[in-house]
Amino acid sequence: MKLDNQLDDEKIVDLAGRRSGEAADGAFGASIQRTQSRQVAANEQALGLVARIIMDESLPFYVCSLDGTVIHVNDHYKSIDKALGEMTLAPGEAQLAGRFAVPSLKPVIDDVLASDTTVRAEEIVRIGGHERIFLGRHTPVRNERGDVVAVAGTYEDVTAQVRGIEEANRTQSRFQDFARASSDWFFECDADMRIRSLSDRFTAIVGQPASLFIGSKFEQFGRFEENLDGRMDGIQGIKMRKPFREQLFVVSDPSGEELKFHLSAVPVFDRQTGDFRGYRGVGMDVSGRYKQASEADQIRKNLETLLRELTRKNLALDEATVQATSALRAKNEFLAAMSHELRTPLNAIIGFAEAFEQETFGELEKAYLNYATDIRKSGQHLLGLINDILDVAVIESGGLSLSIDELSLEQVFLKAVQMNKDAAIKKSLDIVALAVESDAFIKADDRRTTQIFVNLLSNAIKFTPEGGKIGADIAVNTSANNVAIAVWDTGIGISEEHIEHVFEKFHQVTEHIYSRKQEGTGLGLHISRELARKMGGDITLVSVEGEGSRFTVTLPLATGTVSDDDNFI
């Protein structure tokens, strides 16, 4: 009899993790539970072979018949079985040897019979709370005719070897991950800096087989250049046989596009003799980084050019601003002077026209009286235009003088109403809503506040058709310390596109057939808003074309005292 245990004929099968009635499903798993055997008579022929089997007694050892009955186990097997507690190896409990067939051995026996050679399987057990891995070698036992009459097996603790292999695999996997994350390809050079090996990744990037470059020097298919920091550490490092990093290496692909790589490498020396053997290193594709750097540099140059152009234009603009300011000052001074000069003879013309109307110098024919009336009205209209121009010039020159005082809002507003009452009556307008009442006092300039209300009422009368209505509302806001006076009308209104422009100088809404009949410079609203703002208030507008407009003047409430600093703005 002999034990067929030659390793080159072995067949490894997966038995680890099998339980009674379960198929193998992994490389490692729990061992077989106890109390799973069934009692049968031992095979007498196999039992007689036990003494004739030569086996390494330093390992746990068993022999079983082909029906799964364990015939024999040695002392080492008994020791391990005792340490396993509730679990056991495939042959089962040592104390049941010779009396019970072990179901967990049936797959082992089937595999041995099927392969007719040694079968290896790993089993995981727990000893002292720690996992141990045992490699079982299950070998056919033959009689003199060569028939398989039993199966014998040994178990070897291979925990250290398996865990070592697993750790080596994990280490290798980590190394590969680090390599992929830190670089694109690997290279190795001999002592003459000729390439001995290149990784396949180089082929994927460059588009040419790496084998074409084996035996070549880097300078034969590319060139070294300064990196972004202006360094060429690789050239100096190779000469001194020292490590180097981020040496820029430029290669052209088959299409002619330049690819840029950072080479980093360490020198390799013979461990025995210390002789220089070459370099091992990595190459990282930095083409994108250099492209971005080039684009950023171009953008920087463009920005510098733009900055120089803007600086030049700003200087020209400053010069133009100085000239415009000077011209504006000259214009305002001219307008102010001319307004004063024009008003003197104009007042005389108006005065003589009024004298003619009143027949101060004697009785006149009706035609001449009408001429005198026309002269007076035209003169007064021209005087109003001159006053508007003078107001704008004074406001823009910053020389507007305001006499701030505490005023009765009701008195100031009603005074403006009286100045426009006749014009409203002539157009048959309903002015009942202009009779406002308020005990509020405002902090403002009397003459300029009256001017604001006169302008707003004049516009309301001017742009409201006969039979329409005009009125006013007063609302005191103590929390904001101001009062709002709204002058409204049922006139032609203003389109949305013109609302934001009505306060501009010389702007008039002229597309309406009714508005074309009205005269004016288009300065009234501009002047009114500027005056309101100078007094700490404002004017806003809400209007619907064809329905009317609502101009709201906001002025500060009086506090009971007037500061001397408020007398000039």
C-alpha cells in the first residue's frame, strides 16, 4: 500500500466554509459544527491499512473509509480538535473516530475519487478567539490491486503564509493606486541613460509603441526644457547621479502636437559593489498645466496692455473733465450774467405794457389795448423762461441760497393755489380737492417751496383737459420725520417709457396731440426736484397714460428749532 501524495498531481478544491448540507461558496469560511456524524461500522479493509500508511506525524492526520467513517486520527489532530470547541475540521470530532460516518467528508471523498489524486482545500477555524487557516491535503489510499479503498489527509496551519500573501496583495494594490495617482508612466534607464523599460501607459499617451524607444536616450525622441519655475534640475542631477524632480521633457506625438511631461527619478546603485546602474523614475503628463499657464500668461499680457490703454484714456478723460468743468462753469456764469442783463430791459417792457393796458398815459383804441396785453403776456412768458434758466445755472454752479425756516405747510400750499386759481377757472377745472387742511409745519425755504408747488399745479392745469379735476393730498409720516404732499390730476398722463425722463432738463412729452399745444422749456420739473432735494426732500411720480398723474413732494417736518447752518446750502 502507498499514499499518493505527490504535489504535482494534486488538485486543489474549495471546501472552506462548508457546513452540513451546504455547498462551498468562498475561499475561506467557518469550519464544520460538531454532532453532524452518523454511526456506521468501520471498513475492515481500510482499517487494516492504517498501520501501513507512512505519514508525517508532526501534522494533524486522519484516515477515513469511502463511506465517510473516520478510521484513525493522530494525537496532533486530537489536540487541534480539542482546541476548536464547538467547531471542527472536515473529518469531525476525534473522539468519534471509528464509530460514525462524517457527512462533511463526503464532498472530500467525492473530489478525491473524481480526480484520482490528492485534493487540497483550505478551512478556517477559530482557536482562542482568533481565526486560523488550515490547508488540508486529502490523498487516495490504494490496496495491492491499486483500487482506492480509503482517504488519508493531513492539515497544516498556513495562517501566516495566507495572511502574508493577502498583505502583499494589499500592499501591491496600494502601490499601484499610488503610482496611478502620482504619475502617468514609468521608466528605467541604464548607466548610459538608455531606456531599458517603459510602461504601457506611455504608449497610450504618446500614441506610439513603447518598444520603439527602448535602447534610446531621452534626447533622441524629445528635448529637455526649463519648467514653469525656470529650473532644469534633471540635467544637473543626472550629471551628479542624484535624484531629481519635475524636469520638463517635451515629446511630439504623431500629429505633431507637443506633449509635456515632468520627469522625476532616483539613481540606482549595485548593492554589492556600489556601482551606478542607472535611473528609475516616473513621468507625469503636465501638458494641460502648461497650456493653462500659457493662457494665463497671455491673459496677463492682455490685461497689462488693457491697463495701459485704460490709464491713457483715464488721463485723457481727466483732462476732458477739467475742460468740461471749466466750460460748464463758464456757461453757468454766462447764463447768470445774461439772465440778469435780459431781465432788466424785459421788466421795463412788461411794465410799459401793463401801463398801456391800464391806459395810464391816456385812452387807447381797443386794438392797441390788445397789443399791449399780448406784449405783457409774451414778456412774462419770456421772463419765466429766463428765470428757469437762471435757476438751473445757480443750482448747477452750487451757489443756490436757501433760507430755511419753519413754515405752515397749509399756508405755503394755499398760496401756490391762489397763484394758479385763475388759470384753472378759465379751463373750467374742478379744484375743490385743492382746499387741503393740515397743521403740519415743514422745514423749508418759503419762496422755493412755493415755486415747487406753483410748478406742479401749473403743469396739472396745463395738461388737464377742460372739465377735468386737479387736487392734492397730505400725509404726515412721523416715523420718517417727513410729510408728503401729492398733487394729482385727471389729465393726459405720461407713458411708462417717459416717466423716468420727465425730471431731466429740457425734456417734454411731445408725442401727445394735446401736449404739443403747451409751451415751456422743460426745466420746471427738473428745477422742482433739485430744489426739493436741496431742502432734504424729493419728488416722485406715478402716472397712467390717459388717466392722469400724481406728483408727490416729500419735505422734512419741522423740529421746532432752526440751525444757523441751514441758512445757506
